[in-house]
Amino acid sequence: MSYDQQSTPITAFELRRQLDGLVYTFVRALGAKGRTGFLREDGPYWIVHHVTLGWVAADFDSNEIMGRPWDLLTPQSPEAPPEGIWVSRKGPKSYVYDLVYI
């Protein structure tokens, strides 16, 4: 279900790693400088909306992108990241996730 079909705002989602089923939960949060994004429950990892790039996994104050939706053609609402396949990079490794609203 896309965000446009939702009647209530998305407040949380999961990234489910396809390789081994590991699940990360993200919740809507306010950053230190008053910016809204989604914060991972187990650490200071953010998924934020970038004006040019859309939704990405990144630090608010960094230009380093650590993850993003695989299908870049999917329309993105500024309210919540798109469901579907996401990819990430951690050092020399890459991972594939399913982003699912909860």
C-alpha cells in the first residue's frame, strides 16, 4: 500500500534484511536541529528526506548516503519513505532490505 492510500500518517516502519531476516525498526522523530525524519530504535541512524535525492539513509549533517530505495522511479511523498526494496552500503558490504510500514 502506498503512502497516498493511507488515511493516517506513517509513524513507523521496518527495514527487513533479505539475506537473514534481521529487522530494524524506525520511528518518526525530531532531530537536534528541529528536523523531522525516522530514527532507528537501536541507534543514531536516520532515514531523512533530501530535497534533491528524496528519502535516503544518511546523517542530517553529512553528505554521505548509506542507503536508498532501489527503484528510483517510484514517486516519493515527503511525508514517509516509499515501501519496497531498499539497498544500503556499510563499508565494503551492501545489503538489500524490504521497507514495510507497521
